[in-house]
Amino acid sequence: MRRAPTVTVLLGTVVLDMLGLGLIVPIVPALMTSVTQDVAAAVFWSGLLGSVYGLLQFVAAPLLGRLSDRYGRRPVLLVSLTCLGVDWLAHAASPSPWTLLAFHAVAGACAGTYTVVNAYLADVTEPGARAQAYGLVGAAFGLGFVAGPLLGGLLGAVDVRLPFVVAAALCFANVAYGWFVLPESRPGDPSTPLTLRLANPVGAIAAVLRRPVLGRLARARFCADVARMTHQSTWTFFLTHQFTFGTTQIGVVLAVCALAGALYQARAVGPLVRRLGDKRAAVLGSLLGVTSLCGTAFVSVPWLLYLLCAVGVLGSLAGAAAQSWISRAVRSAEQGAVQGALTGIGAVAETVVPITAGVAFGWSLTYASPGLVYLGAAVFAAGAALLLAATPDVAHGR
């Protein structure tokens, strides 16, 4: 890496950001119940919050990415975090589900951190070191995912709105941290086009899909996101119905998997990708994901479940390798635009898949095995592996 201290600062920003987002996860059901006064309505509104967040992320991410190309990564990152902090405070004061929905839509529009972080890392790391950098980002996300909900549950026991206040404080601390410590990775380029055709999500994604190499990588990314979201959105229900796990056991499984994944991505993914190369590592990781999902579809004993979880963790090198590969296929001046389009593609999966996977899981509980939904996820993971294997490993402008 050319500027290791800068990467360290950026990873600290990611941890703080994910910690703030994770804080609100445990208290959403209680908060929605308090403002709707009805459990069924609370479930509906909670699902709607998630879908609206993903939809607005889909709309805004390509624009934020292109803005970071035009005006620089640092200002876009700091403005997004500031708006998100103000929005969390608004969440804390929200009196109705409609206002919560509106504020959550704003939060989705401000969620440009992932887009800008990926573009920033491409700016400050050499191509051969990018897989390690993206692995570290994955580890930072994992740490925030573990610590955020744990702390949010403790704070929510004091007051159901307190986690929003703390999340806002973390956002503002993040802004101060970035303002004083985080340098600009790449000066803005005023010549970067900022037209409606390129800044809207449909146009931005279409521009990526038209490119031969990048289009295949983007399609593979979408398939992988569908598989990941299918697993993620049904996993706790599967553990409950297949193994009668309680909340404590589920929490332990999630925490152990997240911590193992964070350690693996921080320490092992970089050396593995350097040894195998981006393409082979991405294909291998995808195939490990297929193996884990197929096994989960038929698993009936806990020890085998834990083994399959380990295989899934090993397969997570695909994400860092594919992200490194994508960054090499893109010129510096368009990193933000491409990363924004990819975030938009992921947001489509995050908006649609929880609903379709939930319906499929409910059907499988009634008419088949609870794990049947994971065979569908495995098909998408296999599609990602095939697309990656068929994509030539070339760089820049393709």
C-alpha cells in the first residue's frame, strides 16, 4: 500500500460508521411497536423501512460516486456522514411510522460510505495490494456488525430511542475524525460529466453493463449479492426452525461467524489473493460459497452446520478478490462512478431479495424442507462463479 496510515484512518472511519448503523438493529422492532401500537403493523413497517433504505441507496449511490469523482472523495464522505448524523437525531424524535419512514429514506440516500471508501482505497493502494485493503474493509464491517447490535441492545434496554442518539454522536465523531485526520485521496476533476443520464441509477448501471469485462463482473456481483442476501435474510429463521435455537444461541452463532470472518479477511485474504490472483481467488471463493449453501440446504446436525459456516467464511475471499479485480478494470477518474453503480446493483438485491426470500422460505416451511431456499441461493452463487471464470483478466477501461 502506498499510504498505509491513510488506509488505517479510513478503516477507523468504516468501523465507527458500521458501529453507528449496527446500534439501531436490535431496537427497530420495539421502536416500531411503540409508534404503531400493534405487533403486526410493526412487522410490516420494519420490513418497509428496510426496503425504502435499499431503494434510496440504489437511487443515490451512483450520484454520490460520480460526485466523488468530480469534487473529491473526502468532501462527499464527510457531507454524507454529517447528513446521516442529523438524520439519526431526527429518528430519535420521530413521533410516527410515516416520519420514521421519511427519515429512513434520507438515511438510505446518505449511505454513500461504502461507495466512496472503495473508490478511496483504489486511489491510495497499488493494484497488487487492493485485495488486502478490501479484505480489511470487510473485517472493519464485520467488527461493526458484531459490536453495534450488542451495544444497541444494551442501550435500547435503557431507552428505545437512545441508540439513535449514540449513532448520531458516532457519526459526528466520525466527521470530526475525518476532517482533521483524513486527507483527500484524489483531487476532484471538474471535467467529470455530471449529467442526468449518467448520474441516475438506471443510466449509471447501464453504462457499466455495456462494457464487456466490467459488465460481466457487475453481473457476477449481482448474483453473489442475491445469494448473500437470501442467506442473510432467512438465516435466523432457519436456525430457529431447523435446530430450535434460541436468541442466545443465534446471537453466539452470528457473533462467532462475524468475528471469524473479520479475522480471516484481515489476516489471510490478502496473502491468499496475492498468491492465487484476483480471478482464481474470486472463482474459488464463489465455489466455496456454492458448497456451503448446498450443504446448508440439507444439514440436520449442528456440528455439520458449524463446518459449513467455516466453509462459507473461507469463501468470503471472493468479495475482496472481485472488488480488487473491478478496481483494476477501471481508470482512476471513474472509480467513484463505477463503485456507485455497483452499490446501486447491490441495493437492488438488498431491496428485493429479503421479500422474495422470505416468501420462498415460508413456502418451504409449509411444503418442503426449511433449507430448500439455500439451493436457490446456490444457483446464483454458481452463476457468479461461471461469470467470473468466463471473464478475461484485463485492466483499465474495459
